[in-house]
Amino acid sequence: MIGLISATAAGQRGCERLAAAWPDRTRVYEGPVSEAVARAFGECEQLVCFVATGAVVRLIAPLLEGKAADPGVVCVDEAQRHAVALLGGHGGGANALAEAVGEVLGAAPVITTATDATGAAGLDMLGLPVEGAVAAVGRAMLDGEAVALRADAVWPLPALPPNVGAAGEAGEAGAAGEAGAAELLVTDRVVAEGERTAVLRPPSLVVGVGASRGVDADEVLAIVETALAEGGLSVKSVVALATVDAKADEAGIVAAAERLGVPLRTYGAEVLAGIAVPNPSAAPLAAVGTPSVAEAAALAAAPGGELVVQKRKSAMSTAAVARRLPRGRLAVVGLGPGARDLVTPRAREELRRASVVVGLDQYVDQIRDLLRPGTRILESGLGAEEERARTAVAEARAGYAVALIGSGDAGVYAMASPALAEASEDIDVVGVPGVTAALAAAAILGAPLGHDHVSISLSDLHTPWEVIERRVRAAAESDLVVTFYNPRSRGRDWQLPKALSILAEHRTPQTPVGVVHAASRPDERSEVTTLAALDVTTVDMVTVVTVGNTATRNVAGRMVTPRGYRWQV
């Protein structure tokens, strides 16, 4: 919940605007400001104070407990020109909240955390639990000092600055580095931490648990902790508890998972019985139909992984630990038609989340400044689409966070198809939609896509012309608005006239046609003409041609296709 606090009438209006924008996330605190701040500080995850920063500093100073517990606090000035992330920029989410407040109020977010100011990823913003000398290692990263990166495996982290790993990426996590050198470990193992050692805990461990009916949560937690301790493993790397379906409602196991803050995954006895384990037993076979619960469930929840701690027993419960294989992440990102303000916020987030970016060189140039320092860029020229798709999938399979970029929407005549044809179940895949060339052109032309419409590529490089012609003819006979992609090039100059002649068999010469060159880019140009008057020599490969249906009209120089087939005049 976000607490909203104001001291003036102008501030109250700001509170009302935020409450209206986020009705389910906000609560307005009224009364004396000091009392309102104190109540909100104790009750909310975040605060937005329409109060001077100095006053808020004095009010929250006695309430501070530590960065792990304090809420994020944002201050907004009287004129609502600035939203200042005052406290908990990362852990409390104040940086993101300041940006969100700025979007609603039209205020400029003021963010002073060093990593955000430099574009680097803070250790506490990598999506993994972190412990140890976080401040010391973070400062070394910012100062450009060589920081040794030592990881048990590759995990899909955002890009780290170039100086991270400069002291050597090889070596087992936890191995001693140079005396006094900063190091960043990525491991699920309990290691000796130096004065300049920070440890990221990957989501690598699954604990399988079995129990007798009526076991309490304390006993389950105790055996889980014992198993982890005997394996020298960190509880912060545990991502799930696992058990047999018959124990899905066992109160002690359910409560243990809740207290650990992880999900409980269950599997059928027949599934667990088919998993080879080192310590099968007759007791669970008689009770729930499988010779192993703890070991088999741990392995079931970690496909392809290994059992790192065999079954441990207490009076009423058992536990075993499996280490799961890392899963790389592939985001297929549509960048839109070319204008920077048409790159979606989600696309920007995925670019910042990636440690590897794969794309056509000219598209990489468009977003290079949005990437974090240290991002590895794999770019290539025209005609290498399948190679880029294979490269992106291979990098994801190696464990990295990869962004495969393309123009428009990644799934429309772009990179999603070849990439997903290569990808398999061993990586996570995310699609990030973008504004297509057809939609950008339509917005420029007016409202040509107000009713049923179709997009057809006239390029016969991958599709035989006979197939393309059949599709154009079907669209013409169906009275669909048609948008032509790849309409004309130096080596393909006859396909567009042929397609237009097919449409002309079913539409009048005065049918509106929109032509948009380089939609949203600096050299954009457009015109609304007719089927009879269109000059095809003005069309090239970065042009979109939209042909109206029999109901489309030219209204004040704009193409308008009515939502119904009856045109109201």
C-alpha cells in the first residue's frame, strides 16, 4: 500500500490525483502531518509526501530501522514539479515510485542513487538475494575497480559493468582472491566472506520434504535447515519445497513453505515412484504409494538437476535437497517503427534486464544508449535473420539474459518466428510487443483499419508469388482493407502494380489508398491518394501501402473506414 500525505491544499489535490490513478494501491492519511507520516511509515510499503524534503527528513529520522525494513519515501514539491526519491531508492522501490508519480503528475523524477545515475545495475537490483559487503563491492564497481566475478554457473543476470570480472571470471565460487580485492560471488553455497566480498544467491535449490500426518511446521523447518546446513547450502537459494500430492494439504508442510516464502510443489505418487533415488524406503511406499518422497520430489522439481543432499530424517519428517539447472532467458523485443517515443516501457525494461543483445546493426544503433554498461552486443547485417535467431537462442541456452531485437512487433514479419523455431523447453522465452509499421502508418493516415483488415508482404524471397497472389485475391474478394509490407524494391518492381490490379477488379478507382514512407522516422512522408492515382514509383521497402475497402472514404484528407459497413452521411 502507498500512503499519501499532504500539508497544503495543493498537496491535497496531488494526493487526490494519485488516489484516482491508483485506487487499489493508495491510502490517504489525514490529520497533523507528523502523526500521518508516523502512521503511514508503520503501515505502508511506500509513502508519497507532498511535504518539503527537509520536513520529511526530520519526521522520519526517529522511525528509521534499516534499509531492509524501511518503506520507500518520495517527496513532491508544492508546485508538483519534482518527485524526489528520498528513502529506499532500491529496496523500498522509491526510485520506481518517483518515476511513476512523475508520469501521473507530470513531475520530473529526482533519483540520486549512484548506480541509477550511472546506468549500472545495483547489486540489490539484480533480482537475487544479496548479502555480505554489498556497499563495499558496489562502490568498487562504481569506481571502476576490478571486481572478480566467481560463479558456480551462469544465471540470467542483467549486464554488470565491464570492470566486474576484470580480475578473472574463472575459478570456483568462494576461492580466495587477491588480498583486499573486491569480489562478487554467485553461489548457493555457504562461503567465508571477506571484508570486500558480496554474495548473490541464485534460485538454484529445491527441498523435497516428506512427513507423517500431523507434523508441525517447526519440525519441517528444522529438518530443512539441517539438510541445508549439512550440505553447506544457503536457505536464500531455496526456490520451492516439493512433496507428494497426498501431502499437498499437510498443514505443517504448507506452513513451512509459507514461512520460507516459497511455493509448495506437489507430484503424483506414480511420478515420484518412477524417479531413481539412492535411499528408497518401504514406509512411504506403503503410506502414499512411492518408495521415496523427499528425494524423488526434490529431483522432480529440478528436472535435469542433481541431488546434493540425500534424505535426512527427524521424528516425523524427511528432507532432501536438489540443485536445479540454470535456465537462460530470451526476450524477443519489438522496438516499434523507429521513433524513440514509440519504444514501449516494457521494451526498455527488457533491454535494461539483458546482459546480451542480439540484433540487426541499424536497430542496435537505435537503442545503444538504452543499454546498461557492460552489455555484450552481437550485431550483424541484413540477411542474417536465421543466424541471429540461432545466436540468441544459443546465448540463452548458455544461461544468459538475452534480448533479441527487431523493428515493429517482434512477431510480425520479424524475429520471433525464427527464434521460437530454434528455442526449446530448456530456456524461458518472453515476447515483448511493439508498435507495428502498419499501426504507425494507420495513425498517420487517419483510421483506415476501422474494420476487418489484413497485412500481406509482397516479398517473394521466402514465399512463392503464386501464394502471395492467391492471398491478395482472397483479400480483394473478401472486401478487406489491405496493408502491403515490403511493397517494392529495385529488384521487385512489378509485384505492387500486379497486386493493385487484382484489388481494382473488386474496388472502384476512387478507393482511398494511403502511402506512408518511414513512419515515425525523421524522413517520414505520407499521402492519401486513390487506387487509380497512386504513383508506385514513390514506393520503396520502407513504405507501407494501405488500400481501403469499398466503405473506406477520404474525410478531410484522412482515410476513414467505418466500424460498420453502412456509411453514415
